[in-house]
Amino acid sequence: MKKYLYILIASIFLISSCQDILDGVNDNPNKITPEDIEARLFLTGALLANTSGQAGHLNRIAGMYSGQLVGITSLYSNIYGYSLSTAESIGTWSRFYIGVVPNARFIREKLPDDNLMQGIAKVVEAHAIGTAASLFGDVPYSEIAGDVEDPSFDSQVSVLTAMVTLLDDAISDLAAAPNASISEDIYFDGDATKWLAAANTLKARYLMMMKNYPGALQAAQNGIADAAGNMQHIPRGDPNVASGDKNLFWEILSGARTGDIGTADSYLIQLLDNTNAVYRGNAKTDETARLGYYTIDENSADNNLGIIEQFEPQNLITYQENKLTMAEAAIRGSDFNGALQHLNDYRAWLNGGGGLNANFSGMTHQYDAYVAADFDNGGMENPDGVSASDALLREIIEERYISGFGTFMPYDDARRIRVTNPTLGVPFPFNTNSATQHPERMPYSNDELNTNSNAPAEDPGIFTKTEVNRN
């Protein structure tokens, strides 16, 4: 990695009105500099890069490594069998470190008195770098802002802690910012209130990773309160054009990766299929609609009308995560009744068709409220006689596993729960060609390993635990 100092001018051309952006700039493109362009116009490039990093290739790999997706043929079949090279991380690493951070910092430098843009830029940087730390472990951060040619790798915990601090700064900025219409903001259109809530939910995510459950609960209480506040990639492409701005999973199945990756007989599908022995339904739960919504036909993109329909939004930071974080954090704080209430609030949302699109919301689904007795020894959610608290925790983790599909939450939880509750019996099976090892991280980008003298001599490997999950 050579110093993260400059903005890629090309990123702004992702904005649909790029011709207007360059009005008044010298016609010679070699003379265009960042200073020639209004700072807010760098926001769309940062958000698009963030979307690609959060919902792209490594996200699908994380889905395979948490038992939700199956690599069927070609590249994804090899990766599914744990043959994962450092080349597979190049794109995601570049999106975060070249696509997000320089653009976000340029905005902060040029608009020091704009609380809204300051807050947005800080949240996006925290989202990108925090995800990088979660996926890779130790990553560069403290030395990426200046003239250091080869930035050192900071410890995972120090980076996540820095992201919490950065989010606190963003929260302060956004609390003082008015809502404003910002067309370059493809997530929230300048809605400071939504950005503020998303910042708190993201803060709660990183505190959960570090097992700071009281802090996570406190942050989530100020987080995304309903699904209308979800941060999502919303495809805006032309339905008459095969390529373009579409759901990223749909795009790969409509192109060269047709047949390569889908849900197949993954554990996620088994949990939702009432003909399977591990079906999670009961007298209060019917998963028929979610089975249809989450099923991915790998052989034809156009057959997919649910989670990867070509214009289906892709979740990045959500009410689903926030509410279930509150539930888990509460039960870990010995607040059984509070945790049960959060879970039941969430189930009421599901019962109203939450988490489904119009193609599936009319199908059979049922999520009645649980009562405490359902988690007692012998209750419908405790057939194996664990403690009532463990039975409730298990149900919450299972719901996070399903509702987090398409995000990194199931992969993050799988690694964390193996440490905190290895005998809980939560649904984290693996594709597994190893009975004793499970993927714990993504490999560093091959480009980074080859160009940064402070990078490890070789990648530690995907089975090496990262700092937050060593104990």
C-alpha cells in the first residue's frame, strides 16, 4: 500500500450527472485536480465503494463460511472447500482503502464547518475500516492519513476502538446537523436523523464484536428504530438493460457466475424448510414465506424474486440488526424479560410482513409472541433442558443468523459465539472439510502483501483467530 493521500478522480465519474460536475473545468483532463470539484461530489463515490465492499465478493464468501450459501461450481466451489487465495481480497481491500477513506477524508478536510457532511463522512469511514478490521484482523489505520509510504498494521481491537471513537465524533456532528437534501447521498438523501441512528447501530456492532454488551445495548437504544431507517444499497438501474445498477448478487448470477453459488441445501434453508429435521418452526412460528424469499436459484438470475431480485435493496446497517442486538445484549446482562420483549417486538414486525418483499409478504408466515414458559425446561424452545436464559439466547442468535442473511452478521456471530458459548447449540454448521478448523478471517489483499513492507511476510491463513475471538 502506497500512502493513502490522494483521491481517485475517477470515482466521481460514478455519479450520474458527471457532465455537470465538470462544467467550468479546463477541458484538458490531465489538469483536473480534486480542488476543481465541489467536495460533496466525492460522497457518491465513497458510498458506492462502501456498498461494493460491504455487499460484494467477500460477503458471499462469508455467507458460505457461516453455512448460509453453497459454492456449487467453479471459483465458488473451490472457495467453499476452503481454497481461498489472497487475490480474492484485492477488490474489497481497494474499495475500503482507496474508494472510501480518501474520499471521506477529502470531504472532511474541505467542509470543516458542515456538521452533516462531517458526520456522514465519519460514519462511512468507520463502516469501511471497522468491517476491514472484522474481516482481516490487524489492519492499517493510524498511519493512513499522512505521508507514510508503508503504514503499519494496528491491532484489531485498537482499530475497532478507534472506530467507536470516530462514531462518537460523528454522532456529535449529526446531533447538531439539520436535515438537508443531498442528492449525492444515495443512502439517506441527507437525512441527519437516519445517519445518526445508523451511527449508533454501527457503534453497537463494534462493541458487540469486542463483547462489550452493556455498551452495545446503550448504543443500540439510540440506533435504528424501524426498518424505514435501514441503510441499504438501493439498485436504481434500468430494468430494460441487463447490466448496470442492480442487486450485486443478481448481477453475478446474470453474468459469468451463473450456476456457481446459491442457497442449495445450506443450513439456512434447512432451518426454514418444514420438511427438514432441523426446521426451526413450531406452533408459534411458520417460516414458509421466508423460505421462499431467501431461496436463491443459482441457475437463473431472473428466477429470483426474493432476496436477490434485481432491484431488491441490500441491507448494510439495519433495524433487524439493532433490535436483535438489543435482545442479545439484554440477555447477556441477565435481563431475561427485557430480552424477551425485544425479541417479541421483532417477531411482531416479522408477523406484519417485515423483511419480505411484495412477492412473498402474502405467503404464509407466523411469528406469535413467546412467553417465558416457552424457554423453561421442556418448553417449545427448550427441548434439551438447558437453562431458560441459554434457551432464549439460542433463539436470539438463531434469529440473528436468519435475519442477518446478506450481511456479515452471521459470520461475525459465528466466530464470536464459538468463543463465548461453544456448547450453546446455535446454528453455525460449516460446509466443512475439517472437523476441527473453521474459517476465522479473510486473507489480506495480495496487492497489500506485495507492496507494503510493514505487511506480514505471508498471510496468517483463514483458520487463524483474530484478536477479538481469541478469548
